[in-house]
Amino acid sequence: MTAGRRILIVAFDGLRPDMVSADLTPNLTRMMATGVSFTNSRACFPTETRVNQASLITGCLPRRHGIVANRFLDLNADTDAVIDSGDYRALTRADAALDGNLIEVPTLGEILHGAGRSFAVAGSGTAGGNCVLHRKAAAFGHLNISLHGAGSSTTPDPLARMIDALGPVPDDALPNLGRISWLTEAYMTWIAPRLDPDVCLLWYSDPDTTFHFRGIGSDAATAAIRHADAEFGRILDWRDATGQADSLQIVALSDHGHVTVRGAPLDMPAQLAAAGFPVAERPNGDGGAVIVRGSCGGIYLDDPAREADMVAWLQAQDWCGPLFTRRPHGGTFDLALAGVDHDRSADIVFITRSGDDPVPGHPPGWCLHDLPKIPDGGSLHGGLTRFETNNMLVFSGSAFTSGETVTTPAGIIDVAPTLLHLLDIDPPSAMDGRVLGEAMGAADIAATDDQHRADNGGGYGQVLNTVAVGGVPYLISGRRL
């Protein structure tokens, strides 16, 4: 029976599953003890937030939904500059220019609205992320508030009413303790009792931002995780205290993991210019390259004829990790193998070199990088280490089996089809993800592992490990050989 069933998704941005423990996260741990935990769940590539937010609410890979990176180029969006998907205004302008088709497949909010159901979003992450999650909330009479303020919220009026009832939103901070507490209180005392959405998504900005700027193993990061878990525990207690143990199904997840940065920023624009590849901030027809910097980045070329030279130069750099290209080159993987073969994807998608071993004083996992704002000892995500691709995914409620640990690979693309199944709603079109029947007592599905290798015959090689379950592909890890 689905009558009266409600679903709450709580996202812990950036939380690595290997950091969930009885000591650090007692409330997530107790949810796992009575719910279903997918220990081999995978993020989509690039392992960046808005990419995976789009995959979460569409059940699709980036090749279909079109949010191919946190920052990308789309000359059809009435702009010739790179679009920062964390920027609410930039994203709304781009969506308007594309006639509302920035995300190119139906989203969870649209599907629920079409079925006469409601979807509410409230988050303390980037305002652009909130926009990705439910940019059409106002048109449907749904809720979408960002704690960055009314000017960054799709539905600003409800935020003003919540502030009247709960007091002002605390200032942004590292760790973001005040805002996460405010968000939790807003859900329990305002959103759930007054709006009663069929599906609600709360997006906790921590530990992601604290990881970035204080480091994964820092005291601040530990405080961020403990606090987010404690606030989540309040929700679990509230569910029981309000008699919703049977009706309210809860999904706890993260969108990706993190690894520690190692070394100074690479300054790729300067390196490219020195190598004879002019760099521009936007395409200008002079044969230059537009570069999106990071530990996973992209290079858009004015002149495709220069791509082979660019690839050869990248492969010769010690800092270069895996490479994906739109056109075939010796030693590169096709964009399609990573699920990012979309018109908005860069001609060359690169990952800086990375590894699974620890940086002294930090948990395992590291990467080189090219983001000047990230301090020494900070962390990043976007690449293909097993720590970045492995995301937390736990289900709890009467619809799910109790105390189960599922090792069959799953992913963030499976959340939307699974939730729609719980609500007896058929998606209007096919999704890349699958219904996670294992969470509801079905037998595990056999997984097929594959390893892809490529080399240029001149000292550069790479490997990508993938797995398929019921025809659904998941990226496990990738590295330079």
C-alpha cells in the first residue's frame, strides 16, 4: 500500500562512506542497523555535486540530462562564457535561454507534478544546486528554498514566512553548523507539518565545504560530520515520536566522496600557453582553448585540428591522469565510456593524477589539482579514485527490509526510479538507473565486471574499472598506469 506514504531524502554533501562509524555517525549507523545499506553505491562522473544532483533527480547519466560538469560551456544558452552551475543567476539565465530545457529529461519534480504529487527542496548548499534540484518549483506550486536567501530561492515567499516563524537563517560558516540546524528545524516544524510534501529533499552542505577548505581529517571536518549526523538523528527521533514510522520512508545519501589535494595548483592556463596553445576565457575563433580547471577539468577547442597535438602534450605531462575525448586518439577513452558524451562536454576531459594511498595526516586518497582557492591540506572531488566514486546510500522505512547490507553495485542514478516505484508512479520515459529491488527483499542481480585499458604506445596508459548490473553501468575507479 502506498496511500499516505511520504519520502524524505537527506543528502550529506561529500560524505565518504568509509567515514560512517558508530563513534562518528551514531545516527546514520543506527539507521543502517534497521534499514538497507548499499556499500558499493557509485556516483556519476564527473564526481561533482551538480552533476550528481541532476542524476539524482532524473535517474539519468550526464549524457542525457546535460549537466556534464560543475562548470561547462553551452553556446546555445545565450552566453559565450563558461556556465558556473553553482551560480543561481547564471543557471536561471541559461535555463531561460534554453526555453526551460537546461536539464534535457524529465526531473523528479516534473514527474511528481504530472502525477498530482508534490516535491519540496530545501538546502544549505549552493543556490545553483537548489536550482538544479527543482528549478520549476514555483510553476508547480512546490517549495524550493536556498538558505543563501530569498534572491537565491526559486520560491522566496515561503522562506520569508519560515524566517518569521523560526528566526533568521544563521550566517554561512565553516563548519556550517547553524544552517544545518536551521534547515532541520524548518523541515520538522514547518515543511512537513504545513506542506506535507510527497517527497522532500534536504541538502546538508557539510561536510563538503568544510572538507574543501579545512581538510578531510581536520577537527573542523570531524565537527561538521558529527553535527550533521546529530541533526539527522533528530529527524529519526521525530519520525518515531510523531507516529510516522510506517509512513515516512527515509533515504540518506551523499553525492560523492573527497580526496586530499597534494601540491600547489598546476596553473594549466600558463602551462598550455607556454606549450603554444593559446588560452581564452571564451571561444573567439582564433584557435585557442577554453579550459575548465580543477582536479577534473575540460578543454574546449576552437580548432579540432589541434586536438591530437593537445592530447599528445597532455599525455606527456606527469601530472595528467585519465583522459576522455570526443574523437578517437591513441591512449584516450571515448566520452561515452564515462557517460558524458553530450554536446556540452568538453572536447577533452582530463583528470589530474591521483592515488589511493594517504597523504600524511589525512585519510587515504589524494589528487593533484588546479584550483587556486583550495588550500594546502584541503580536498577535492571530480575524479575517479574509489574514494570519490563511492557514495553513501541507505534506505529506511516500512517499505524496506531491515538490517540488510547489499554489496551489489548500485548508484545515485537508481534513487529516482526506486522512489517512483515506491509511489506507484511510472516514469514518462526510460531512465538509465534501475529500481533497487534488493532494498525491498528481491534477490540480488548478478554483476558483470569489466576493465578497459588504453595506451598510446609511447609511455602513457590508463585503466578504467566498470561494472554492470541488469544492464545499468557504474564506474568503479580509473587511473593512469
